[in-house]
Amino acid sequence: MKHLLLPCFILFSLLRAQAQPTAIPVITELNLAQAPAGQVSRYWLQMATNSLSQPIYVPIMVAKGVEEGPVLGLTAAIHGNELNGIPIIQEVFRQVRPENLKGTLVGVPGLNAVSIPMDRRRFPDEEDLNRLFPGKENGDESQQYAWRIFDRIARHFDYHIDLHTASFGRVNSLYARTDIYNDTLMQMARLQDADIILHNEGKPSAGQVVAASRTLRAEAMLAGVYSITVEYGDPQVYQPEMIGRGVRGILNTLSWLGMISRPVEPTPSAVVCKKSYWIYTGEGGLLEVPVELKQLLLKGERIGILRNPFGDIIREYYAPEAGIVIGKSSNPSGGNGGRIIHLGILR
């Protein structure tokens, strides 16, 4: 019996160690005043508990300089399938030297800690967290999580970049969403090495939208935080080119804010769009999208070919006006209302 107890105890200890974020402090709120200066600190921020009463943790990284300065926050994967932002944040923290940093850099490489391990975009209750702000302190599951994202994390920022990608069945260019008529926000967007800068004041571009719903970016801006959204390519993958460009854009932002001593790298001029919208199919079928990301389109140019299972053309779709392809469908199969392209209208 004694021979069985020791292996069982070792196994129990290993399982217990895996279940708890050992060695990294657990916090319930981000307190930047308590973070030590001149070093990178890592934390597990407890955001919720699951049905087995186990805590749900969000990873937080804080690089606090020895000199006072602004707080730049980086958040990735509020949608659980939008992963390119995670290695962008990790690489930025590898390159930043906190002993030479002026101000504080906060990274959240995995904001939706519930949905990321499940390979899901939405929260388990099928709500989109980035349509729920300000959330509710005493609301339902997703409302409480959204409320805590802002209350425990984002309200501490002075500047904020929210890192996204396309969702399942779609691909994106590298583009920034911002208020192009705000000089500070427009400059932040220009620094990101984006292909396209899209005017958007924080309203969701698609999906379920109700009058009171806001994105994290919109909520941050209401609180006085300079916030932009950057879309880095495709879902559920790591794309080295997108990651490298994302790192360059964030380092540019740190330089522009005077937080690091590094020249701002020049970036190509982005195409600026005053608005955008998705174009959808009117019926189901198998879709071909014969245009490329970033392609400039003329009014009437063909953008979609819909076929039945026998290969016959059911319908063809054309650009309703001139613009640029910001994103497009990558999934041929769809019912009526399937997305074709995300069309940006140039300023």
C-alpha cells in the first residue's frame, strides 16, 4: 500500500501544480502603482470562476519604467480565435528594456481566457464580448466579464491598441480602425504600418448590434483613453509577416510617445477610407471571390460568383461603388446572407 501512496501523491501534486498559476502572482485588479519599476512583471488576473468553482485567469505583463510617463495598453484576443496579437505582444515585451522605459507598458496576451482554449470566437453563452461594453457588474456571464475587462484593466490606460484579426471564414488586410478626424488617434493609426486606415468611431462593423452596445475601443475613448483597433490578418493562425509588422507598429508608438529612445521607422502611406461595409449574398450556394485583399475596385467590377452544387452560376455580384477590398470571405460554403467582401470607400 505504501508503494502505491507515493506515486499517487506525486501525481496529485503534479495535477495540482498544473491547475494553479504557480510562481506568477495572482491579482484581482491591475494596480500599476504596486508594480516594481525597472522590470517586467507578470501576473495572473482572476476574472471569473467556472462551474467547478475554479478561477479563470487572464495573463498580464507590465513593463514599468524608472521614469514617469504615459501608460500604453495592448490587448489581444478579446475574440478567442483572433491570435496574431498574442505573439505581437510577446515580442514587444522581449524587445522593450524597462530600465530604459519612460512610463508603463501593459500587455494582455489573451483577453478572452475562456474562449481561446475552446477555439471559439464568442463567449460560451454565444455573446460577442466586443459588442457588450460597458457590460454590467451584476449582469449575466458575458456582461460581467466585459465589465471586469474595463474596470480591472483598460481604465488604467492612457493610450490603447486593441489587437484583432478576421474571424472564421474570412481574411483581412492589416488595417486600423480609428477616428480619422482626431489628430492623436490618426497619428497612432499611421504608425502601425497599416495597409488601410478606416474611419470608425468605435461602433461594431457587423454582427449583433444594439443601441447600448459598444466596443472596448469605444468604451475606452469615452473614458478619455486614446484607443485604436488594429486588424492583423487571418484567424486561428500565426502569420510571421503580420506579427513582424505589428511589432514594428507598436515600437513606433512607444517611440512617438517618448517612452523608448528609438527612431520611428517610416511606414508606407496607408489608404484612408471614410467608411466601409460588408456586401452579402442574397441566397445560398458555393461562392468564389475573384478579387484580392487591398485591390482597388471600380464600380460594377465583379466581386463574387455564386454556383450551385452542379457548378452552374446562380448569380454574380458586382461592386456597388468604387473602393478597396479590406477583407473578404475565404469560405466558399454559405447560405443566404453570406459575406462576400468588406468594401472600404476612399476618403
